[in-house]
Amino acid sequence: MIRAVLFDLDGVIRHFDHDPGLEARYALPDGTIARTAFAAPLIDSVTTGRLTREEWITRVGEMIGSAPAAREWGRTPFAADLDMLALVDGLRSRGVTCAILTNGTDTITAELRDSGIGKHFDRVFNSAEIGHAKPDIRAFRHVAAVLSVPPEEILFIDDSPSKLRGACAGPRHEHARLHQRRRRPHCAHRCRPPRVPRVASPRQHPRDYGEHATRCPQ
């Protein structure tokens, strides 16, 4: 039985409203900023707390040759996915612990507080504070330990297949149940649906976010 659901933040709980004309205004090739910002080792440094968000944006500006473009990109607004928050509220009303695990920066706490997203969750786990980012299995082990929930009783929802690897990478007793908002599950093993309490919400059930929720064999 699923006792806790662990949600990714960006692309699942919140979505950014990117300006498609930003780079053109600064005479930058399309996609330059994102490719630079999310490339290793820079992204690894900010999501494990070795750089602040401000330092990250500054370095992006230096690397692309346009500090103003990087600063404007860094101010991109976001909005919460209200259907997902309704799902979270429904699950919590049934006694299921709901938490966020995000590869984030040092400003995540303030962002979730100011946007009101944080109040919908029992816990928020930020890689910049943990020191390990998904798909590092140590991030998932940390969450399970703090929640005091066996990994096999945690459902993980993420929009990125690559982030799911860590939750399926451990030995038998550390495998987690997984789910993702994609048409097909990304799991290296044959999977089966987990049992999750049904809730009333705009999308009804976590399984509605893909063909089925998946569980790595134990």
C-alpha cells in the first residue's frame, strides 16, 4: 500500500511561462540560455548547494556573454498546476503523506512560501539542502529516512525519465514505487501498478498521469 507520494516540482507541480522572444532580443541563438544553465557541471553545483541561485545566474550571464539576458531569464514567472494541487489535497485528506523532492536552489523555500504551493505539502525536500540531486540514490534514501516510510511504500512522480533511475537503483530493500506524467513508464524492469487510495480530484487518481504507475521489482 502506498503511504507517501513524492512529487517533482518543476514540470509537475509548477510550470514556468518562458518568453519565446527573450533570446532574440539579446541576439542569442534560440535555446542558448537553457543549454548553458542546465549543463553539467554548472547545474550540479547549484542543485547541490555549492552555488547560490544568484551565483548561478551570474555565471550563466558570463558564459553566454549577456548578463541582462540571464537576469531576465532568471525572473521567468511560474504558476502552480491547480489540478495537481487538488490531487495532493485529496491524497492528504485520505491520510497519504505528500512531499516534494526537487533538484532546486537555495531560493526554493521562499518561492514555495510566497506562491502558496508549500502549504499543500507535508514536507519539501530540496537537493540544494540535502547535498544530493536526483537521480542520486542518496536523495531518495534521505527522503525515505526522514519520512520514516519504507521506500517500497513511496510513489514517486516526475516528468523526467532520467530522474527515476536513482529510485530504482538500490538493492532490494531500497526500491521505490514510481509514477510519471508521461505516456509510458520509464523503468528498466517489468512493472506493475501499485495500490493508491482513490481520491476525488479533477484528474481523479495518480494513475491518470500516465498509462499506469510503476513499481520496480523487489
